[in-house]
Amino acid sequence: MADLIFSGSLSLNSMWKDRALSKELKARLMRLLVWPVATFGCETWTLKASDRKRISAFEMTSYRRMLRISWKEHRTKQSILEEIGEETRLLKDIQRRKLHFFGAHGQSGQPVHGGPSWLDQW
């Protein structure tokens, strides 16, 4: 099992180092390959302030690794986000998924994506 995980991380490392791939493509691949694994089951998490900080730090660390930016370069979070044309999304994504899971209502008053029917009575 450990060999499989290790080999998977090596293939991602080689992908992040590949200069032929654009930054936009690498960012999309990160959202498709890394974030689902990192956020598995996030709908049931109870997020404290320390958890929010760790999630934000994970997102920025992932971007730094993708762009091969060392912490020694003292780049700001904003400059990294501007370089890849993104804004912080992971925490917002988790909060959106939590709302969908518990059947949050949209502006129309209808459950978002078929939430539980018992919630309509509230």
C-alpha cells in the first residue's frame, strides 16, 4: 500500500516539475486530483479557526509546490495567487459542500440539489 501511495506522489511531483504544462493546467489538475482526496468527507467536518488556517495553509503550500516556489523566497500569498490567476477557493469549496450536504436553500426557497424534504418545513 505504501509503495502505491509513494509512486502516486512521485508521478504528481514529476507533473508539477514539467515545464511543458501551463500554470492554468496544473491548477486545474490540482483541483481535480489533489483536492478531492484532501477534502474527502468534509461535509461532516466541524471547522474551528485552527482548521481553517490549516486548510488555507495546505492550499497555499500546494500552489507553492506546483509553482516550485521555495518558502525562502518570501513571496506573499497574494503574489502567488496573482501569478496563477486564482483566488483562494478550497475553504469556500468546503463551506459550499457543507451547505449542500445539509440542504441549504437557495434564493428561490427550493432545496439546493434536492436536499432533504424534512428541511422544507423549517
